[in-house]
Amino acid sequence: MTIYAIGDIHGQRALLEQALDRIEADGGAGAEVVFLGDYTDRGPDSRGVIDLLVAGLAEGRRWTCLLGNHDRMFHRFATSGVVTDDNIKSGAPWTHERLGGLATLASYGIRRADTCSTAELWQAAQAAVPAAHVAFLGSRPLLAERDGLLF
């Protein structure tokens, strides 16, 4: 059985689509694809990436979508407004440009986020981020095991 793994998409929907096209061209149209997480942050279209993954799962594609640390930070912010994460050694908040949270919010139409307070950003995110996206992120497993392989 062929398994493809795709990691660290980071809001790059166009590149994700290219990777999926390459899998199909390789003859892997029915193969399992394991997405290793980090769908969000840094790139211009985190929303589009999640839209694509949610739609693919709804269509019954053989996709396993794992939770990455950036996805966990986005989910935590969307559900509770928390921007810090003890696992980030630099101590930078999710909204720091190096982590890319503001790019994720921009993909949901939240502009000029760099001038808003955390509370204002959270309020805007609650209105802009679809419940289906929050549910998708909240239901992702951390790992998957297939035929002796650990993802």
C-alpha cells in the first residue's frame, strides 16, 4: 500500500494543490495521504488550506490529517483567545510575525490585526473563523501508525 506524507503546509494552498496533483500524476489517486500538520500560519491562505482539507475528508478521501503545533496554537486562540504557548522556546506569542498567526487571521479577512489588542483579535476571530474549521482542528489526532510507520 502506498502512503504519501505532506508536512508543514503553513497556509500555502497553491503549493498543497500542486503536491496533490503530483500524487495523482504518480498514480496515487486512491492512496492514503497523511498530512503531518502545520496547515496554518505564515502563508497567505490558511483558510483555503483548511477548506481544502475539510472538503477532502467530507468527500471520503483517504486522508489522515494530524495536528501540528501551529494548528494547536491557532485552535487555542480561536477557542480561548490565548496567544502564548509554553512549548515555544522563544516565548514569542502566536501573533508574532515569526510564528505567523497574523497571516492566518488575515486569511479569514481580519486585516490590520497588528494594531488590535488580543481581546479585539479574539472577538474578530470568533466572528470570522467558521465553526467547522475550529471543529476540524479540535478533532485532529497527534499521530497515526500505519504498517509499522509512525507519523
